[in-house]
Amino acid sequence: MDTPLSTIAVVGLGTMGTGIAEVLALAGREVIGIDISEAAALGAVASLEASTARAVGRGRITEEERAAALARFRTADALQAAADAELVIEVVPESYEIKQQVFRELDAVVSPTAILATGTNALSVTRLAAESQRPERVLGLHFFNPAPAMKLVEVVSSVLTAPPAVEAVTALARELGKEPVAVGDRPGFVADGLLFGYLNQAAAMYEANYASREDIDAAMKLGCGLPMGPLALLDLIGIDTARTVLEAMYAESHDRLHAPAPILGQLSSAGLTGRKAGRGFYTYDAPGGQDVVPDALTPAAGAEAGAGRAVASVGVAGSGTMASGIAEVFAKAGYGVVLAARTQEKADLAKGRIAKSLERSVSKGRLSAEARDETLARITAAGSLDAFAEVDLTVEAVAEDLEVKQQLFAALDKVCRPGAVLATTTSSLPVVAVARATARPEDVIGMHFFNPAPAMKLVEVVRTVLTADEVHATVRAVCGKIRKHPVDCGDRAGFIVNALLFPYLNNAIKMVEQHYASLDDIDAAMKLGGGYPMGPFELLDVVGLDVSLAIEKVLHKEFRDPGLAPAPLLEHLVAAGCLGRKTGRGFREYARR
């Protein structure tokens, strides 16, 4: 079944269809763009002319290559124009009725050997194929927006798809300079299947008034290195589109994590569908605009809740990587720091780790030798908590164990002066349970730094129902002085970042358990299709599978949602001692150092 795919029809000339047509024309294919709307066809031609002109201006193609690409693109208003196409890619609206009508009409027009591809990301390819006279020639070809820039293409097979058809479009995707990944037929496929569950949880978090839209988005950008926050991304995708995808996912999975958050339906019904409407979670300068403008929900610049306490000196309890990183951050910002560990030897080792970190900064030109020396001089290593007697703020960074932290805070309560702020860096334990170990729970707050603390800009500021406003204001002000971005959240499992990140990681593991896609394809899909700096399995191995399992268990226990139950594969790997990079084996194997 030799299919060269040199003539390709694209049905539907919206943003996605026009982008796909551009990619094909620039790659030397004859492209027939089909749309019943004359305005859409004219818009596609204008868009192709403009984008190729920009490419010439940037030196990416020559004027001759531009002229040739434009000559290879023609438009039509009827499906009969696809008669000679060897591949037809439909990107019409996400509706079974519309897509099935297109496929029925194409059956009567195209060659028996032509491949019919749907660009759906939410509907069943199998159901669409079953309506065709040649279901073995029907598959999914899911490009990502904007198609000219995004490298990922998901090639979706149904149980009816013939392997030669898959091979032909996979080869085409590679010739287009894309990275094809092979996936089975289920709503969302890989990238959107993982992405939309995460987006849905972010919308539900906002709807519950747990955190502001700005803090949710900042937390995921700064805490996970994502290019956009989830609520801004929902506005870009289209809130109505996201709801359609989630409805399709929920219809198949019956997983509550996929049940669309009510706010998505409310915004859609109100016509507040995101950027295209000029308003969604945020307000934009115009329908279709990109610039966010202030609205009634925008925080006032520099507004803080009340005055805080003066902080000149800081105590850091612990001797591990996080403790030394936090001490380095405060010392760089000019604070006097007492770094206390269980023994003087451990404290000295922790200070030595800071000295090495500062030396690396000097060698890379990020810090002067004088600043290094001044920073190190501000740090006093101590082998006892008694050294915290006069500090204004104490930050603990000891083992993630509730009993250990409670014992520490009971000791801090006796040592630290009245009015000192006591902060825990816990990422998964209830801050209020730590606070209750003291006689002054109003002075206790969460300051969740991210590792490595000197590099990561985010701090989740976690106040309990007992935390004083003055303490909250103090910590917010301190975050500004140490050049960290504070986000406010309440005292519940996972806070913002982990509560959104770990269900996504857990769902990726479930995909592998179900033999839906490979580790490599899932990692590639999320990096290329979602803009993630690391794929989920790369990240799990870096974080540590034991740490990940512990957080999953905490989330499941707190929210009691069956969809949050840790994937059995994760539990099995941890039981086998395969904990990730630190043991040389997790989801992948690593060379021992």
C-alpha cells in the first residue's frame, strides 16, 4: 500500500487548519484548503502570505521558496476538490455530527487508497472511522497550536486502522520536521489527556476560592517552570473548548478529576470563553487580544494586609540541602543567619556546603568574591537550638515527618523570644498540626521553598486558621526582601503546586500501566505538546519515587478522591527500592556515579 502523500487536502481553514496547510506547503506538498466560508479561505491565503513573508524577513526561507509554497496552496469551497488528494486532514468544529458528515461526503469523493485523518483532540477516532466506508484508512492526526511552531504530532490508531496508513502519516510527520508519537484512541490522547485534567483541577481550585488566579498561575510557572499558568492557558485554549474535551474524557473515564469544574460551564454559558471573547478567567484588551488588563479581581499594586514585624535576623533549623539553601538565600539578602543543626559538626558541614555554592557562583561570574565573603560572614553555624534565642524569624527545614516537626516546634517555643515568627517548610503536612505543638500558634506559618532554594523564585505562604495577620504580612514582606515571589494559599494538602502537579504525574503512570503509551512517548508529548521543561517520568525520577508516593498518599487521604489513589506501579517500584536517580533506577535506569 504505497502512499506518497504528495497531494493533501485540509478541510477547515480556521487557525489550526491554516497552520497545518502552511506546514505542508512549505514542505513541498500540494495543498488544497477547503472551507465553505469564503472569508475563511481568503483569511487562510492572507495568513499564509503574511507568515511566509515574516519567514523571509527572518532569513528562515528564501523569496523563491516562499513563492513556491504559495503556488502550492489553493482553496476551494466544496469537498469535491479533495478528489485527487492522497491524504485528507479534517479540522472542522469538534462535533460528531459535523465530522461524520464530512467523512461521509469524502467517502464518495476520494480515492479508495486515500487516508482520511481527523484532527480531533476530544472525540473518538473509532466512532468516526466506523461511519466511514473504509475504516481501515481512518486515523487521527493531532497537531498542536500553533502548528508551524509546535513539534508534536499525535498519530492516533483505532482498532480498525491499517498499519500501513499509520506508517505513511508517521513518515509524513517526520518529513515535516515534527516529532510523531503513536497513541491509542481515547479522549485527549496523551498530551491533552494529561493536560486537561490538570487544567480542570486548577479551575476547581480557583472556584473554591483557595487561591487567587494570579497566585495559581504564578505558582505553576515559578514552581514547575511551565511557560503559562493553567488559568491563562485555559483562556488561550478557549474555556468552551476545554469543557468539551473534559466532557468527552469524563464520559469515558468516569473519573471525577475529569468532570468539568462548574465554573467552566458558567463562564462558557456567559460567553466568557477566554481570549477570543476578550474575557475569561482574566480580562483582555479586546476580543482576540493577548494583553491582560486590570479588572475588579486584579490585586492592587503593593497592597499587603497590614503591617508586619521587624525582621533583622533569621534562624534556619536543619543541615540538609534545603536548610543550607534557605540559609544562603537569607544571607545573600543581608540578614544575619543562625544555621543550627543537631550537632556542631553537622552545622559546620552545612555551612561548608553554602561556601561551595557561593564559590560556584563566583566562578560563573554571578557573584563577586567580596560578596561571597560578606555572605558567608553573616552565617553562624550552631550545634544547638539555643542559638535561636534572639532571632526574629525561624525557618525549619528538617525531615518531612509530623512527629519530628512537632518536637522541633515544641523546642522552638521554649527557645525563641516572644514575637518571633516560626515558619515550617513542609510541603505535605498540615501546618496547623505543627503550630499546635507550640503555645503560640498565631505566630506559626508555612514558608514552602522549592529546591534548589537559591535558584527557585517561588515561596508558598501557608497561613492556618490561627495565623495572625501580622505574621502573614511579615512573611510576605520578607519574601520580597529575599527576592522570592510569594503566593498565598490555605493549609491543606499539597498547597498549590503539589496539589496540581502530583495528580498529573499519577495519571501519567496510569497511562503506562494501561499500556496506552510508552514512557518515552509520554515524556516527549508533554515536552513538545505542553511546553513542560521535563516529561513526567523524567521529573518523577528526579523528585524521587518515594517522595512522590508519600505526597500522593497525603493528597488521597485529604481529598478522599478515588482518582488520587497512587498508581499501583508507583507503589511496586518504591517497594522494590527503585526510587529514581538517587538509587540508579526508577522508571528508567541511570549510570552509577
